[in-house]
Amino acid sequence: MRKLIYLSLIDRLKRLTDEAGQPALRHFDLWNEQVEFIEQEEPFDTPAVFVEFRPVRWTTLGGLAQQADVDIRLHIVTRWKGSAKDGSIFQTDALERFDMLDRIDNALFNLQGADGGTSFCMFRRTGSSTNHNHDELVEDIADYACRVHEQLTIHNE
């Protein structure tokens, strides 16, 4: 389930391009507190998207079928581009990150996928958090939820 959702997210987000037709997002990975431990981290280009899977509670539907509402948190990391204050020469550049967040939300609306006995649908934004306390890297958060249905297969070894 996690692999399917992760790869589907990345595939969809790779389609976002900038004005020159280049990828708008430059790095994807699973979340591992990258911003907190930046000196110990492998360098990454920005804008970057890190995917965090929140805890999941499964419901058994009967037999080997289960479903869950899965919460996913995206950590969208961009470089700080200066003050957004009124009259600042950096305002336009500083506010570009909000355009990117809107583009990500639009691209992911109703994302769905299936692979074998696993499927997910109803991908919806459920929350967002704007970073107001940052240094050179800005980490904004977007929360999403989707419904996952899984048909388990038992392997007797």
C-alpha cells in the first residue's frame, strides 16, 4: 500500500513543470526529519517533497479484505527567497512558494491508483501548515487522506 501511494504521488508530482518546461520539483524522498538534521543529511535540491505516512488503523471487511483511511503528510521544502513584506523587492519571489503549494494541491486532487489487490482513491487535502519560523530552508506541510482497500493474500510456507 505505501509503495503504491508513494510511487503514484511522485509520478503525478513529476509532471509539474516551470515556465521553461523543466521539472518544478527537484527532489522526492520519504520523510526522515531532513530539515532538522540538515548538516547530517545527504544534500538535496529544492523544491523538494518528502512523504510521511501517518499511523494507519485498518478495518476488516470480511474474509481477507481490509480498508483504511490513510493520512499522508507532505513536507514541501523550498529555499527562503527574502522578505514578503509590502514594498519588498523580494515579495514576488518570496510568495512563489504559495503558488507551488497550490499547484501541488491541484495536481493531487482525486489521485488514485491500483496494483494487484491494493487500490486507493478519494485522495483529498485535509490540512495545511505554513512555516513562519525558518532559516534558509522553508518547510511547509500539506496533509492528505485517501481510502485504501486491500485484498490480502495468505502465503502458507
